[in-house]
Amino acid sequence: MEKSRSHEKGGSGLGMSICQRIVEAHGGMITAYRSPEGGL
């Protein structure tokens, strides 16, 4: 795994933002839920 993308490093969540824009551009909808273990 690339260290710069590690959750331990406090990632920015940019990946989810990019996914959202792509899905919505195609007329879809994306949701994410918080995990009890942390993260999404």
C-alpha cells in the first residue's frame, strides 16, 4: 500500500469526492457510511 494514502496519515478523503463527481456526472448517486471500526 502506498504510505501517502494511509488512514494513519490522516487522508483527505479526496478519493470519495472524485468518485462522487464521476457517479453524479453519470446520473447516479453514491453514499458512504461510517464504519464502527473507523473510516467509511
